[in-house]
Amino acid sequence: MLRITFFIIPTILIIVQSCSTVDKEQVYRDGVQSRISGNDTKARESFTRSCDANYMPACTVLAYMQNTAGKKDDAQKLYKKACDSGDQRACNSLAVLYEEAGNDSEVKALYSVSCESGNSVSCDNLGAFEESKKNKTDAVRFYKKACELGFAGGCSNLGNLEIRSGDEAEAKQLFKLSCDMGEAIGCFAVGDLEEDQGNIDEARKLYKQACDMDGKMGCQALGLMDRKKQDYVSARKLLNKACNNGLNESCLVLEKMTENGR
């Protein structure tokens, strides 16, 4: 199951305490502007200087850049530096790296501390970790906490557990909550349940919401519905959108339609 790390540049809090504090924050802001303008080399230099001056948001962003560049050892050191200084986003991301490396003993501790501090993403990741270890009770507990903290993925993941437990009514409420929070997979999941129950108009509405959000499962579901209605023009448009967004099943359906002259 996919674990979530942080890639959004943290909000800048300007706290004027001393000249050195202002300097390292300004260097960090320079790095942010360089990153926005696409100059990653200059951004990395600025974040490095700011991190060396112990400005932890810079360390966290620099760690992300190093990780995406394939420099996992450097990323791990930077995330650990920021985590040890209390940056819970860094703790979550460090746990993700440890989990990828199979270091389970560190993973649970890091996710737990970050979750307890109120980091909803860490609660969700901890739920996924417990689910992977077949610890359903703990998985439910942490998914629920993530959901209650406002993380839509926690709601939908908890909904998936409820589906597997046979409680479709509870799952539907959780998926709806996830959808209302703006998560496409939640809208798709509610739509799927509505379609199974024969509520086609409501299903289409929810699939469209999901499609408009991320162009994936909702678009594919709508496309398959339109193909069934023999509205091949609309079906191809929707399936092509899903295919272009990485859904191989939609690509295969399009190939089959082309073979059949549709």
C-alpha cells in the first residue's frame, strides 16, 4: 500500500528573533522562490545553507529533493536531523524511507510519535503499516484517528476495511465523508456502491465528481457506462482521459474498441 510522504514546501512562518534567524529564514525563502521558478540547483544551494544554519523546514525540503534525486542516504540524514528537532513532517517521511528499507523497528516508533502529535498523514501511514502486518484492530484505530483529524485517505482506507468486513452501510458513510473532503477515490467508491445498488443516476453523478478531481477511476467508470449504452464517442473520450492518467485497463478497453470499429 502506498505510503505518503511530504513534498509541499512548508508554510513559511516569519519570526523575527535575531539577525541570524532572519538570515536563515530569508535564505530559505530564496530557495522557495528558486524552486518555484524551476532553478533547482540554486534552490538546493539555498536550502543547504539554511539547513546548515539549523532551519528545519529547509532540511525537510532539501531531504525531499535529495530523495527524489535518488540520494536516499542523504535524504535519510536530513529527515532525521529535522525529525530529531521536532519536525513531525520529517519524522513521517523518515518512517517512509525506513519502511521502504524494511526497518520495521524504527517505522512504528516514528509513525506513532508523529501521529500522537496530531499528524494525520502519519496516523494513516501507521494504519497502513498495521494492516500490512494483519493487525486489523490497530489498523482500524489509526485509520479512524487519521479520518477524525481530517485526512480523507484515512476515511477511505477505513471504508475499505469495512467493505471487507461486510458492513457496506458503514463503508458508504466513510467513503462519502472522504468524497466530501475532496478525495476522488472516495467519490468513486460511493459511486461504485450506488451502481451496485442500481442507483445509476447517483452513481454517474459521483463518478463525474471523481473524474473531475483526478481523471482516473471515475472517468473509467463513466466511460464503461457509456460504452454499455453504445455512446462510443463519449466512452472513448472518458476512457482516453483515464488512459492518459495512467489507468492501463482503460487503455486496453480503448484498444479493444478500436479493434471492433467502435
